[in-house]
Amino acid sequence: MPGYSDRDRGRDRGGPPRFGGSRGGPPQGKKFGNPGDRLRKKHWNLDELPKFEKNFYQEHPDVARRTAQEVEHYRRSKEITVKGRDGPKPIVKFHEANFPNYVMDVISKQNWTDPTPIQAQGWPVALSGKDMVGIAQTGSGKTLSYLLPGIVHINHQPFLERGDGPICLVLAPTRELAQQVQQVAAEYGKASRLKSTCIYGGAPKGPQIRDLERGVEICIATPGRLIDFLEVGKTNLRRCTYLVLDEADRMLDMGFEPQIRKIVDQIRPDRQTLMWSATWPKEVRQLAEDFLKDYVQINVGALQLSANHNILQIVDVCNDGEKEDKLMRLLEEIMSEKENKTIIFVETKKRCDDLTRRMRRDGWPAMGIHGDKSQQERDWVLNEFKYGKAPILIATDVASRGLDVEDVKFVINYDYPNNSEDYIHRIGRTARSQKTGTAYTFFTPNNMKQAHDLVSVLREANQAINPKAVLYPQPILSFIISV
């Protein structure tokens, strides 16, 4: 099954450049105007559109028998909150979702015990054809939360005809995340012979265009390259009835909002829309209000900024000039551990290259990854890291989301990120799938405006804060926060 992946280029160099420093501003420097300028908003007449079905949910008798008190107890135990009208009861076992055999056969091969909380509550909502917002931390099983109902949705629609675009469209912020979604779509779509492809910038257009022309039921795309293909007529969204916005908060933070709006304007308004986000800032709430109708919101965990509680967070307040020495001492300790796979996050591509060079010169098994690397080089570096040949990965925020390596034991924030949501996602690269991990953070006077949020995250995660070390704008304090 064809599958390609990347993240938008230009758009692909760390996302679209900010315009005047504002969130979501149009990229600059594009020779022929902004992406999507040639696309016209479609005016849909629902009476003329072919009808389609989107409610395929049949409540299992075991679910129907559960009392309101039992449902509430389950939700409370899993930290699930549900908002919106007519939200169905959660399922607690896979068979209760009433998936078709072609889906259950693939699930049964995985030897999983129970659905994750977001799957338990999300599957009944998505299978019911309802619009939904899912808010859950990374590693929570959200990809299957929307892909399996999407596969059921597709299999109830008429077959694709020549010239038809995809039935299911998944928009993702980075090529790394798009690649992961594509792998899952290929694995689970194979049983019902569904074709999928991944559309992204920074790679040859030819193979991607050929996939689209042959016809694919599932298209996973980063916004910029999809806009390019829509503008020149290489695909269309007339058949799209199942739309997923994955990591919506990240897409907005990268400035993709104008492109997302252009794309959604090309999709019929009676579609089913599922939005996924790790955080719930006002910009994401506005997007949900604009794109979704009468939606059910599912939240797993605390609505405020919160980190995975299986991560030990250690913060070292220091000056910029101290960071390199502290990093080397820290790595000497880490590399003596049996499990030592480590990601070091830095702010800029230049620092990523400089630090990688210095560390390799000193004999450290380190490799770097950022948005200016070619797709081939990024894939190679990720493979070397994934299989332990280079246990130290130095990365910009291109890797803070969508990088799914199960056994990362340590995350080091060499540079503190620009916002606290990115801090959550960076440290979320460790302690995946109920494992434990450690996150070290160098916090300098330049980061003081982030202090309040960081302290909130640490307190919410029950990290014991040294009383002398409350991070407020005052003379620099050296301290360590430990459990």
C-alpha cells in the first residue's frame, strides 16, 4: 500500500513563517501570493448533494445494561469528562464497540487487554456520526480512536469512481506525525482493501500525484502540499465526508490556520468532523465552534496544562553560559545507564547543528534533526535513533510531536520552549505506554515569563517543589525539583 510522509516545506522549514509575530499569519515570500489564494470557497446546496450515512453505532447489550452510576464510576476512574448533548456511554471491552469482523480481526492480533480511555469513550461517539473534539495527551491511542470509525465510515460509502478524491481526510501538522498515521491506516485498512497515501511537502510530487490519481479512500496530509494539489486540480474533496484535524493546537501554533480554513471550505458542510488536540486554548475552541456542529467534547485528564505523571521532571535554573557543561555532566550519568535513549531539544536549527557537531567531535553518539534536513536524511536519523545505533537525538520542535519511539528514557530541554504546551509535548516523548521516564530542563532568566505555567505543570503532576525555588522574575536561583 502506498505511503509517503513528511511535513510541509517552507511551510516545511519549521512551519510557515510568522507574519508580524502573530499566530496563524500568512507565510511570507511566496512568489504568487499566499497558499490557497486560487481556491474559491464552495457554496454547497445540500439538496443537490448525494445523501450519505454516518451513524453506524449499535449499542452493545452489555453497554445498554450499565447504569448511570456505573458509567459515572468508569469515567471518573479514567479521568474522562464528556460535554455536549446525547453523548453515548463508553465501552469498556473491545467487543462492545460492535466493530465489523474485518476491524476486530486486526485488533485481536494485537493482544491488547482493554481500550484506552479515549478509545472507550471516543469510538461510540465517532461511530454514531457525531462531530467530536478529543482532548488527550500524546500516546493515548487517539490515532485508532479516529481511524477505525473512519474505516467503518468508508466501507459504508459507494466505491470511488475515476476522478474522485478521498472519502477520509486527516490533516496533520508534521510529516513525522502524518507518516505514523499512514502506517496505522495501511495496517488496518488492508483487511478491507482500502488505499491510503500521505501528502506532504519537501518530497517529489510525482509519486503523491500518482497515488491520488489512482484513487485513495484515505488521505493523510500536511496542509501546504494538499493546498498545492487542490489549487492545480490534482485532487478534490467532493467525496470527503469524514474529516479529521489531528493535533489542532500544534497546527495553529505553526501558523496553518489560513490553510486549514481554505481546505475546509472545499468540503461539504454536512461532513463528520473530528478534532484532536492535546490542549484546549481559545484558538482551538474557536476553530471547533467554526468547523463542528453540535459536537461532543471528550477530555481525558485535567483540562488545565498537565504532564504525564509517569515522568519525573527535574528543573535546573541556570545561566545560558552554564548549559553546555551541565549537559555534558548529565549525559555522562545518563550514558552509564542501561536504558539511555535521550532526546535533547533546542530552540533553533543552527543550535541543533552546532551542538550536534560539538558532541560528535567529542565522541558522543549523537545525531541531529530539524526542518531543513532532507526527508531522506530525517528518515535515516530517526531510524538510527529508533534502533539504538545513535542513542542521542538533538532536535528542534519538529520532533516534539509525532515522534513515536517507545523506549525514550530521557528528555533534556537544553532550551526551554516558547510556550508551555510545547514543554508538555516535548517531555511527552518519554514515559509512553505506561512506562516511566525523566525530563531535565535548563531554565534561564530569559525564560522567566514561562515560570508561572511551569510551576503549575509541576504542581499538577505532584512534583515536590523546593520552597526556596519558586520560579518568579527575581535573581536567578539554582535548584532542582525532585519527587
